[in-house]
Amino acid sequence: KCQECEIAPQVKVSSVVIRDKKQGRPTPLNTVNMLKACSKALGIGPHAAMQAAERLYLSGYLSYPRTESSAYPKSFDIVGTLQSQTNDNRWGSYVSTLLREGPNKSRGGVDMGDHP
């Protein structure tokens, strides 16, 4: 217990250091890894996680959720897919920035051929 704090319950901040932290992009998830991540990070069971993923897929927000692929096929049109999202008021400006800067290819992953 801090005895000085009991005597003088006020403190003065003498300096603050702010540092930028670079964090890499997350790696793609296959179905099993998505279910593990939902369970560990969000406390969501497999059935609820698959239902949420299916809703997101049907709404056009993510790729097919029942896949063992963790990379898109070479024929996937990433630019066209991003362009279709530029008018969304929630992330359209972010997508426009991605298009301006040029999308990055995934670092790895495997195409099992099961993306529709």
C-alpha cells in the first residue's frame, strides 16, 4: 500500500511518452481457426460463430465461411470487390484509401479450391 498516497491523494504527471506501434495484418482464417478465435477472444460457441459468419457472408461482408482455404484464388478480383464497397458510409473512405495505396497481397495461406 502506498503510504504517500494516503497522506497526499493527488499526483502530478511529470511526463508522457507516446510511441507508435506497428502491428501486422492478421493472417487469414480457415473455418477451424475462425471457430477457435471466436471461442477464445469472444466467448462465442461454434454454432453461434457459424451463424454469425453465415450472416456476414450472405450480407456480402466476408468470403465463404465454410472453407479450409486461407487464401483467395489467383482469379479473385480484389480491386473490383473493394470498388463495390467504396460507397458504404461506414468504411467507404477506408476502402478508397486502400484502393489509392494499392491493396497488399496476403502473406501466405493456401487455396484449397473450396471458395465459391
